[in-house]
Amino acid sequence: MFKELKYLVKLQNIDKELLQINELRGDLPKIVENLNSDINSLEKELGNNRNREKEIILELKNLEGQIADDKEHLKRYQDQLYLVTSNKEYDALTSEIDTVRQEIDNAEYKILGMKEEMENLIEAIKSKDLTLDEKLNELKVRKEQLDSTNQKTNEAQTKLFKSRAEVVKSIPLRYIREYDRVAKAKNGIAIVPIQQIFEEKVDKKGNIEYIPAMVSCGGCSKVVPPQKFFEIRSAKTLIRCEFCGRMLYWDDETSEVRLNNEEEIF
Ligand SMILES: [Zn+2]
């Protein structure tokens, strides 16, 4: 086997172990990431809601102060009504009174709207606080699970990353690029052993013989044509599966597959 191919197989074996470690961690890293992001947005929303709450309290106080002032003005104008001496003065004063009344109405209308907004805000804060608590608790549990899994696997993973880096150094970049591209598309598996299937034949005397029946890709199980099979066995160049694009090699230990077919007698 040419040496780049040997290293590619080695790389794949390391990556398979890394994949197993990731499987062990399962969805936990993603779950923790999602929880963290949910918690962040909840905290931001709660911060905004609480700021708005403070704003409303302040505005309500201002509006109530304004109404109190207006009511005082109104009372003063109304008292003055008894003291007017001309129609012109009377008209001016009633116009002032109308303006102040309108101001009071506007302020009271604003207060109503704000009180309604405040009620909704309090409800929203209560419900978000509750959700935040739940998410924080879940995060704690999930993080503990992830930490314990990480403790078990970190050492192994570090070792694998180290050997991976070493192996990668021995493989030309164009092969690494191809390997990465196929691995990304094919669930991490870029190079697979082919499978040569042998079928069992038993003659009349009971002698068993294994006849080569077909050769297939160990990744997608599609047929590998004979000329490719010989090239793969000679292991002088890199051969790819025509169907799934994975790189193919002959593995002394697993490529020969013997199918037993004891019922069939010839
Ligand atoms: Zn294939």
C-alpha cells in the first residue's frame, strides 16, 4: 500500500474514535449552547422590561404631578370667573379653563394606557422570571452531565488530536482537502475498505468452495467494477467509489467476506 493511503486509513481510524467520543457526548454540547443563548436573550428582555417599568413609574409620577398642578390652575381660574368684569375677560378665562381641562383629560388618558402597559409588563416579567429559573436549573443539570462526560473523554480526545496532527503532516494537502470534503459530506467517513463477497458452494461430495461473487464499496455498498478492484488491490493510486465518492482500499482483515449458504447443495 502506498504510504499516503496508509496514512489516510490511519487518519480515518483516529477520526472514527473521535466520532465515537462525540457520540458519547451526544446532543449535550448543543443543548448547553442553546440553553446559554436562551438565558442570554431572556436576561436581555428582562433588563429591557425592568427599565421600561422604571420609566413608566417615573412618567406616572410626572403625569400625576402635572394633573395636580392643572387642577390647582383650574380651581384658580374658576374662582376668577366670579371676578370678571367684561365679556372679553370671561371668554379669555373660559378658554384657559378649556385648555387646562383638555390637558388633564390627556394626562389621565395617558395614565390609563401606561397602567395597562404596566400590568402587561408585570405579567411578562413574572413569566420570564419563571422561565429563566427553569432554564438556569436545566443548564446546571446539563452542564454537570457534559462536564462528567468531558472528564471521561478529554484525555482520550487530546491524545487522538495529537496523533491526528502527526498523521496529517504525512499526507499531501490535496488528499487532506479531499478527505475533509468527503468526510464532511458522508458523516465523517471518507475512506472505506472494499468488500469482496465470496459465496459458499458445496459440491456433491460435500466439498466446500468459496467463489468470488461481487465486490462492493464498504460505504455505500454499490458495486466496484473489476478493473477498479484490481487497482485498489494493487494499492498504487487512490481510487474512489463512483457512487459515494469515498476513497477505497483493500483491508486484509475485513475486505474478504465469506457468505455461508449451507442450504444450497449443488
Ligand atoms: Zn461508495
